[in-house]
Amino acid sequence: MAKDRLPGVLERYEAVIGLEIHTELTALNSKMFCGCPVEFGGEPNTRVCPVCLGLPGALPVPNQAAVESTVLAGIAFNCEIAPFSQFHRKQYFYPDMPKDYQISQYDLPFCGLGHLDIEVDGDGAAQRLEFGGDAYTARIDVTRIHLEEDTGKMVHVGGSEGRIAGADHSLVDFNRAGTPLMELVSEPDIRTPEEARRFAQKLRLIMLNLGVSDCSMEEGSMRVDGNVSIRRPGETELGTKTEVKNMNSFKALHDALAYEIVRQADVLDEGGRVVQETRHWDVAAKRTSTLRSKEEAHDYRYFPEPDMVPFEFSAEWIESIRDRLPELPDARRERFMRDFGLPANDARSLSEDADFAAYFEEAVALAGAALAKPLANWALGDFSAYLNAEAVAVAEARVTPAMLAELVEIVDAGTISGKQAKQVFAEMVTSGDAPGAIVELRGMKQVSDTGAIEAAVDRVIAASPDEVASYRAGKTTLIGWFVGQVMREMRGQGNPALVNEILVKKLG
Ligand code: ADP
Ligand code: MG
Ligand code: ZN
């Protein structure tokens, strides 16, 4: 497997990777240059009009929200926002582009040079040899972010396995044609498949937090192309690159790049040359194959879109977009660590999704920052498991922040044990009742009355002379067994800390 050979190859060659990431602005109501709705799927060719069908005489009107979203993304990726920009026509002989050109941006995109810092840790860190396997941060420069329109969709029908070559005929659906599409291009600063994966994952989180797209790699609203070449360590010239397409998951992106690096190394090791070409990742076969070579590359014959005037963004307007930038996951994580004293891993998991983070913060506001850690445990544990199991959004969760805060407070006050709290949570999920009410109803109150606990401890000690003798002879690990006996005696309602304390005193 290529993945297994990757570490060996990376000892002899340095990989150079640049990503091109397309994000459909699915959160917007309308297409890029017309008023047709932006929605996934639907009856083919029902979300179309003269503009997105490219009928003669139809004129494009740029979608203001799409322009703003792209500039907002540019600000999130620390890009320079261009004071002067414009759309270009990219001539494109494809049946899924009704105009036979795509309106895109060329040498004057909305956003220029920027960067994104990625953190690499765990097993993935070992791919970058110079850091000796330790966690590290790498800054990846962003070349540009521009805006264009998406193409329609081809469906190849009949023939062998629906392959283009074997298909009887092809159908085209223009529902997607004209969907606002943002493209981010990175500099070739990425050095390992793991870094590429982290970059794409972080980009996705940022786009989700900006609220511009649903970023679904399965549905194709986020599409990543990987450009990759290799060279000997210390070399400054870039090697010949290949471009890999069709990865519909982060794992596929990682594995396709790993495969390509190993394949290129084999070519060079045998004295061959890497051919510049576009390759296709076959998920099932776990390998790439030639899609088209550079010789077949298109000459796009870009020229300025004559139906639209250029854009001139004033400094004030750019600032007004900057003011809209929401808190992003990195900043939120830092804040959670600082204000709530949370460990980095908890803070990271809690801060990725804006709604989830807001839910957690609401619960902390109610229970107090001193209970942030147990709240984090509940939010990331049982609460997340419930959201996943029932596929509900945070906003629709039956367990409200107030209920979770109350549960943590009841446990903290010693009213119920942690074990009982799990039962209470399960019941909160099914009944939607508040934890206090459930505890009342079920008579679950934890017994913290020392008199009752002492009586139960005395009964257990009297009934277990052998264990008592062993314990007193030094086998103190028996304490767990004793606690269990007392808890059984008290039908699980004894306060475990008190039970433990009284047992140790009486046995000692
Ligand atoms: P193309 O004209 O073939 O599309 P670009 O120069 O526009 O190439 O670059 C496309 C992407 O490929 C960018 O992300 C860039 O960083 C990356 N890239 C360019 N050259 C190389 C190379 N030699 N090796 C790896 N990636 C590269
Ligand atoms: Mg390209
Ligand atoms: Zn339309």
C-alpha cells in the first residue's frame, strides 16, 4: 500500500503540494448572476432561467452577497483585498456550461496573498521528518481567492458501469449551473499529505463558521484538487507536478496525495520523468490514473467580461465587511482555555462549531466557570453522543443548556452521584424533563446522611469477616469491593466519596 511506503519515500524526497479548493456558496439564496435558487438536487433543469442557461441577450447581474462572502473569506484567510478587481470570461467547450464560457476571475481576483496556520500533531506529525515527530505549526500561504460560477452536472447513462466511454448517452442538468463558487488557491507550501488534510479541514471549519456554505465533500459543495510534485531535499527548483481530482473525503485527499508521492518516487527511481497531467483518484482501487495530459490542456482565452463593470472597493467598504467577521475557531479555543481553564483538546472540540460553542457557553454562564470542565465532559460526551445518535441539530436538542447546567450543579452539590447523573441524562433525552424533576420523581437523591452510611458500613463489615481480615493484613485494594458492597446495601444511593471515607475510617 502506498500509505505504508510513504514514510520511506519521504526520507528520500521532499513532497511539494498546493491545493485548489472550490466552495459552493450554498448558504446564499440565489445564483451568481441571476435570481434562480441555490439548492442541492431537485428535478433536473427546473432551477434555471435565460441567464444561467446562457440564452442569447440575457445579461448577468452579480450577486452582492456572494461578493461580500468572498471578501469576508479573504479577510478570514488574512488576504489582501484588491481595491480594483473584475470578472473575466474563461472559454470552456464543455456541455455542462451552457454559455460555452464560465464567468470567473483571472488576473484581478477579489483577494490576493494571505495565509493560514495549521497545527499538525499525533501520527500525522511524523510525516514531516525535520520536526522529529513532534507537534508543529506550519504557515501555508494563500495565493488568492476568487469568485466564479459553477458548471452544470453531466449524468452518463447506460453502457458499462455508467462510465463515460461505455455510456449509451449523457444527460445534462443545469440546476447547479451558475451557483456561486469560491476558489481558494494555496501556494505550494504544503509538505505532507497530512498537512494537506489539515489545511482542507481547517478551511472547511472556517467556511462553516462564516456561514457561507454547507461544505459537503460528499455532495460536492466543497471540492479539493491536489497539485503535487517531489524533489530531492535541499533542491530549490520545483519538480514537475501532477494534479489529482475527485477526492470526496479528507481521507481520500490524504490517500490520493500519498499514492501520488510514492508513484512519482517510483518513476524517478527508475530513471523516468514525471509527466505533467491531471489524474483521477479511484477510491475503490486506491490509485490514481491519467485523466488528461498537459498536451490536451485548454487554452481558455480569458478576456474581461464585457457585460459587467469592474469592482472598486473602498477602504470603508472593506472595513464594513471586516466588522462582520465572526469569532473563528482558533480564537474561540484560546478564549475557552483562558476564561474557563479548559485543556487544549476540550477547548478545540468545543470551539469548532459556532452553535455548539454557543450552547456550551450558555450552560457555563448558568452554572459558573468553576463547573466548565464537568460541563465540557457532558457536552463532548453524552450530549454529543445523543446529537449524533438522533441526528438532531444543537438548536433542536431536547436537552437545553439550562438543563445541562442544572444537572452538573446537582452532581456538584452531591445530590446525585455521577452514575445516577448518567441515568438522569438518559431520561432527560427521552422525556425532556428537567434533571431536578427527574431526581424528585425517581427518588434518586443520593444519601449523604452519615448516620445512614455508617449503619450500612457496619452491616457490611459484620457480614464480611474474611475480607476485613485480609484488608487489615494489608490487602487495601479490597476497598473497591467494600464500596461496592455498601453501595448495594444502599441501592446505589450512597454518596461514593462519603462511603469511601467512612469505610477507610472504620476498617483502618
Ligand atoms: P496551473 O496553471 O497548472 O493550474 P498554477 O500555477 O495555477 O498551475 O498552480 C495551481 C496549484 O498548483 C497551486 O496551488 C500551486 O501552489 C500548485 N503548484 C504549482 N506548481 C507546483 C509544483 N511544482 N508542485 C506542487 N504544486 C504546485
Ligand atoms: Mg489550476
Ligand atoms: Zn438562472
